[in-house]
Amino acid sequence: MTNKRSLLLAADTFHPKVDGTLKFMGEFIKRSQNTFNISLLIPRLDNSSKMESAAYLETSKRISLSGYPLMKLTWKNLKLIKEKVKKADIIFVQGPALISYLSIYYGHKFKKTTIFYTHTIAWELLEKFVPLLFNKLLNKIVKLLSVLSYNRCNLILVPYPGLESYLKQAGVKTSIKVARLGVDINTFTPTADKNQYKTKFGISPDKKVIGYVGRISKEKNTLVLLEAFKQLEPPGRYHLLMVGDGPKDQAEKFSLLKNCTITGFKPDVNDYLKAMDLFVMPSLTETTSLATLEAMATGIPVIVSKVGYIKDYVKKDYNGQFFPKSSPKLLASKISKLLADQELQEKLGRNARKTVIYSFSWDRSINRIKRLILSLPEQK
């Protein structure tokens, strides 16, 4: 029997955060631990993290991006990254931030097989947090550094075909392969009794619940949802359920609303989705948006912005609807009309689940990724 190759999974996020990147990592580890000897290179985001297979990098208490603490640029951290990359056969990077880019750098330096999974576009994400005066300059710098890093990899994985052509146009020369993300359709299922879940979370069963799952932050464009909610008439008929947390200045604006619940971070969002009559994803930048797919798997009609892969798998008036991401007025109008049409809600929700069942499978996705990784020649 041949020995399993050692695989270092490097990422800029980990527990207690739970996002699309971390969900992918969990599914990959679960389905790949018999194929590879897997170890982790991750940020220490709290003091309770003590996994034996993980190397923890210290993070800054003062510098963060959208609530994610950044790695400290210290000799101790650099030495640890260098050591872990040297010991591994394969570097599988989930970025993008300092840990990811440094792992790619050392992977290239030590001639390791290096794969990057594109969960988000760095230059699109960062420009949302910079004053307009410096926006274009930052975009160019981050894009240049990102493309340079991508071209040091042996393989780039993307979750949908449109991202492949986008990265090639940006100057990426490395081989790019498509590997979709997935959803656990046995966990995310429709319910016949939404009122049970509304009551569980202290929401009156006679309210129409408009839901969102994810970061309450600028790049997610959640303030457009807030402004749309304010315009709904009559206001007492609706309840806004925000499942997630975010920077204090963003989350506080929602706390001032009547008929609004902000849950904070929740590792399990399943029951919250079951309480929703409608799901809204107003984001400015996404690749796949697992939160949207999980809502669709739960049989919830969705209203989304046309970003990333969302614009491909959501079909207007078949399994969801779109709204212009800068228009709270049009979003409010679409919410109001859809929640007044029970037949359309049921049709969109039913077809949304069908879409996920037929097109998004974790087993299929991870098996493809494993085959692609194993097909790469070992570096010498």
C-alpha cells in the first residue's frame, strides 16, 4: 500500500467563525482524511482552539478586516508557516489574506504542489473598506499581488465557470479547473410548520419573516436590506431576522429597528432558515454564496443581487428573483409583492430546492477536487 501524501490546509479563517470557506474545509476534511494526511495552518481566533493537527498563527487584536483579525507579521509566525510548508507534500490554500499568500509563497519556494481554492476575489473584497480616494489604487495593488500569487500555484480551483474566464482576463496563467461547492440536502430541508420555528425564536406566527444569513457588513450590502425593510407597509406585518454578526457600527443600525432580531454568530443556522418566509442576499461580492444555496435547499424563495455564481444558478421567476443591489426601494417592492403571492412563493421555494438537489452535491464536489489534486505530479 502506498503511503498517503501529506496535505497542509492553509486558511485565513477558522472557528469560532463559520463562513463558506470554513464549511468547505469541514466537508473536505471529512471526505478526504482517508486519502491524505491532513494538517491545518490557521489563525488563532480564540484561546479554546487546541486541535492536535493544527498549527496556530497569532492574530492582531487591533487590525481586522470585516471582523476577521489579521495574522501578525512576526518572525515567529513566518517561521511556523515556513516549517509547516516544508514538511507537507501538498499545500491546499483557502484564501485570500496573509496566511494564504505566504503559504503560496513558501510553497513555490520549496517546490511544493500548491493549489488555491478561490472562495472570494481579494481585490473586490478589500475595495469595499477603503475610502473612494484610494479605491482604484488599492484595487490595482491587491489585484497585482493576487495574480502574482495565483501564478505561483500549480492549480487554481474555482466554484463556477464564469470565475475561470474572469481570472484569465485578470492575467492568471496557471491551470484553472471548476469544482462546485455543495450543500447537505439532508440537513437543509423544508418544513411544513414555519410557525413552530417562529415561536421558538420569539417571533409572532402572524409575521412574515424576511431573513438573511451571513456577515452584517459593507461587502454584504446589508444596509440596503435595512433601508428596504423600513419602507415595507404596513411595518407591523413583517419581521427581519438577521442571522450573523459583524462590525459594531453596522450591526447597531439593525438593533434600532422594531420587529428585528439579530442573532449574533450561530454555528447552526438550520432552524433559523425554517422560520423564514423569504431569504434576501443583497451582497456586493460573492463567489458561490453557500448561505443562498442553503436557503434554497430549505425551500425558501430568495431575492438576490446579481453577483458571482448567484446570477447563474438563480433563474428569474423559476427559483428566485433579482433586485438591483443599490436600490432599497425596488427591493422593498419585490419583497412586498412576493410575500403577497403565496402561490409564487411555493413555486419558487419548490424549484429552489430542486436546483440544489440536482446541481450541488458535496460528495461530487470533493471527489472531483481529490481527483484533480492527485492528478498533479509531485514536485521535485
